[in-house]
Amino acid sequence: MPDISKHFEPDKEIVVFHGNCINLLEQIPGDSIKLIVTSPPYNIGKEYEKRLSIDHYLQDQALIIEKCIRVLSPQGSICWQVGNYIEKGSVIPLDAILYPIFADHNLIMRNRIIWHYEHGLHCSNRFSGRYETILWFTKTNDYTFNLDPIRVPQKYPGKKYFRGKRAGEYSGNPLGKNPGNIWHVPNVKSNHVEKTEHPCQYPVELIERLVLSMTNEGDWVLDPFLGAGTSVVAAIRHSRRGAGAETVKKYIDISHDRIRQELNGTLRTRPMTRPQYDPKQSGKKLTTSPWISGNNSDQLDLLKENRTTDEK
């Protein structure tokens, strides 16, 4: 079983650095990391961050991004996963204001991936937020991208060409289809099998898709803001090497514990191939609205109207 190193060494397989990511990045040789994937602090005052002015926050991010680009392989990718910053009730999309930093370094945006999930805080004066964004950049046009390992089931696997030389042949790829740039992946909330003490933990399956598509076996995956260790778990699960930095000691401990469980084959995670949970198919009684009790209910009339429309 590989050791968990405290400092970066090229011949290691797993690195968990307790400290500022700048210090870890300075240990890493240039052009050596195939995938940098992270979810930096959103500057919203979580326990692991100090709330800054938006200008100061962007300056800090710019410095870290510059350091990341130095260590990124010419065939590598950067995936920066962010949400929104709220200032005096105004929503500021972090992906929009971070984009110019990457563009100024001549990185090439390949996709703006939308991570959609069902659960989160409920807003009363605007629509509740139910997505975050992954900005995917590459250093060059000669980048690693493996589509086959992340294909998803075809919606119409029996569909055929109806004209031309291939008329009558099946039109879909037998391995499945491209998952597109909108990903429906449950977020890690209280009843999620992967939940730890970390307040903003992302699911392993989200990072697995990036690791499988943007790296090959033996490549390095780096997370400058490691949190609960998810990126390293996803990396070593698929025979990659993983490294990350984290400033909070209790999250370092959580990362070590999860990595050891992964190495032992005991870490519980939600499988990549599992479909979205359907509470009605699972027989959950809470799917029946308690306020629908009489024939005069406006809510019941609305449901009946929708059902009639769907059946047409």
C-alpha cells in the first residue's frame, strides 16, 4: 500500500500537504501535472476562509492560478469549479469574473460545464441556486481527452440512420453517448453516503468523470484546495497519482482517513453509473402532499390539470 507523503516528490503516488497551496506548488516541477481540479473558497465566509473584498479575492486567485499554470503539463487541463459570491443581495457569478484571469494567460476554454443538483438552501427573495460551474481550460491544443470511459447510456439505443449510405444501420455509439456539458450529479448533503464534517464537499463521481476523461493511468492529479480529499480519492481509484494542499488540520485528518479507506477498498461512495434517485419509485410516502385533502384544493386541481396535459 503506498504511503501518504507530506511533501511533493515526483516518485510518490499520494501527497497530502498541510499548508498553503502556494508552498506546495513551489515544490512541484514545471509542466508535470496532467490535471488540476479544484473548488476554491467562494469568499462567502465559511470556516476555512476569511471573507475578502472581491478585488482582494481575485488577486489571491490570480496568484494561485499563475502558479498552477507553471506546473501544468502542455497536454494538461485545469478545471476550476465555482459557484456564486453574494454581495449586498447581488449575485456575482465567480466563473464570469475568474475567466479573464485564465484568458490573460492564453489558456483555451474547452467547456463551461454546469453541475446541476437538486438540494440546497431555499431562497425567499430569488430563485434557489441549484447549479455550480466547472471552467475547463487547456494549455495547448494537444491535450488529453478520453471520451469512451465516461460515455453514458443512449436515450434511444435502437435509433437508426433513415437515409444515405448507412440507412438502416444503428446510428448511436455502442459504448454510449457523450454526457454533454450539463451534469446531473447529487451534491453531498446530510443523507449522502459520502458526507463528512466538511461543509462544502463535492462528490467523488463528479471528479471521477474529469479524471477519467482528462488523464491517463500514472498521471498526476492536483487539487490546490483539497478539502475532504475527494480529488485524491478519485485519482487513486483509477490508478492515477494524487496530490493536494489543505490548511485546516481536521480536513487533513479526514482526507487521510478517506484515502486509507479507498486504498483498503472500504470507502463508501455513490457509484458513477447509479441513476438519479427517484423517491416515488422508491415508495417514499413523503411524496404525497399533506395539504391535498379535499376536492376543492387548488393544488389538487393544478396537479390534475398538469396530468391531463401530460397525457395528451
